[in-house]
Amino acid sequence: MTLTGSTRLAGVIGWPVAHSRSPRLHGFWLQTHGIDGAYVPLAVKPGAIEAALRGLAALGFAGANVTVPHKETVASCLDTLSDSARRIGAVNMVTVTADGRLLGDNSDAFGFLENLKAGAPGWPADRPAVILGAGGAARAVCVGLIDAGVPVLRVANRTRARAESLAADFGSRVEVHQWERRHDILAEAGLVVNTTSLGMTGKAPLEIDLDRLPDDGVVTDIVYAPLMTPLLRAAQARGNRVVDGLGMLLHQARPGFAAWFGTEPEVTPALRDFVAADLTS
Ligand code: ATR
């Protein structure tokens, strides 16, 4: 890669940031499209986030993704928040305008839905969806599903109060259920989403009995390491369509790349393979 005097710059802000797959992902697109740009990891300590964001504008960066632990805290340092960032209560991308203002946005709901559409075309959006977990990822999933017109969102979380808070924020379409009843609420569901960290490499699997899930119910996981979680394996074994979580990571990156480098990128099998290769190595 040869950088020039007019290279466009973007990156990912996190602490730690070394685990982020975003530089690899954006790097693939930059190379594929022959763009004079660079996307770099930016390790920013929690106390330095405001200075770092102002620095982005001062240094002429086009923008940056924002990841843990900054997603919920950056909002107060930004000039404008998109509707989606406001509703989700987190920012995962910042764009610097020509006059140096900072716009906060969140592409996680978009990435979640695009992944679902690509992986399970025609998924039954007209039936209840079951959301397991009520953390930050669940908020993005809820916003996506509400916008997709899903009539009822059945949320079950180990800590019930967090599910109640989702219901308070997102309205009457969100139903709160006991974590222990997660097996029963699968009846008539068109979609099941695991937004908990259960099933991730090194963590316990998500224990759930899928017997009540209709045959055409789609099961998706936001966990992408491993790609096929125990939940997805169990669902696939009984004939349900499954969508792994890697696609959400890939699709959520599209709006940032388009905004900062001026080209609409595509999620292709080659990109998936390239990013997936790094998950196992
Ligand atoms: P994220 O922002 O990625 O969603 P998070 O806010 O820490 O991360 O949320 C993690 C989710 O996984 C939560 O719903 C959490 O449940 P609690 O709210 O009860 O903590 C869920 N989770 C993590 N470990 C779990 C476990 N052993 N059993 C059930 N749920 C678990």
C-alpha cells in the first residue's frame, strides 16, 4: 500500500483496540477498490476520548468507528447525533464534516437487518421475534426489528430489570419475559436472536430447548467466534434456517466506509472468507 499526500484517513477508536477486526475489513475494501485511503487502529484511553475526537477533526480524518468502552460515552463529545444513535443509546461511527463538526451515528441496527436479509431472505418479519439478552447489542437489534415492522419483540434477560428498561425505551411492542421461560416463548416465533455472550469461544453455551420453535423460524446469533455457535448448530440440526453473526460485523461497516471513502462497498464471500480466516488463526 502506498500512501500519498492526499490519502483519506479513518480508523477505529477503542481501548483496547488490537482485537478489532475493522482495520482488516476496511483494508480489504480499500485494496479491492484501489482507494487512496488508510484505516487504522486508534487506541484511546477512556479519559482521552474527547481530545481524541477533536483530534480527528484537527488531523483531517474523514471519520472513525467507535468501539468498547466508548460507544455509550462519546455522545456528549459530539455535535450531532443521528436518530439511530439516539434510539440505540450508543455511537459506533463518527463522521467529520467539511467544517470540522462531529456527527455520531450507529450502524448496528442496519448491519443486523442487512445480515438477516442476506442470510435468510424473506425471514418471517410478521411474527413475534425472541430476543435473548438486553445489553447494548440487544438495543440495536430491537431498533432494527421495530423498524422492520416486527409486531412483537419478546425479550428475556437474566437480569429482568435490563429487559424492563428496553421495554420502557422502545414501547409496547416489547414484551418482557422471565429468562427461565425462554424455551416457552419460542412458540409462533419467526425469529430468535441471541444477543448474550453465551456461546462465545471460552464461554458457556446458551442453554435453550428449541422444541417449540416453528420449522420456518430463523435463528441468528450476534456471536461470531465461533461462527457456528452451539445455538446455531442445534437450530440447523432441526432444520431451521440460521444466520451467523459475522455478517452483522461486515454489514455494519458499510455506512462508515461509504461516508469516509466515497464508495459503497459490498459484502462478498471473498470478504467474509478474508475476515473469517483471522477469527481462527
Ligand atoms: P453487549 O453490549 O455486547 O450486549 P452487555 O451489555 O454486557 O454486552 O450484555 C451482555 C448480555 O449477555 C446481557 O444480556 C447479559 O445478561 P445480564 O444483563 O443479566 O448481565 C447476558 N449474559 C452474559 N452472561 C450470561 C449468562 N451466564 N447467562 C445469561 N445471560 C448472560
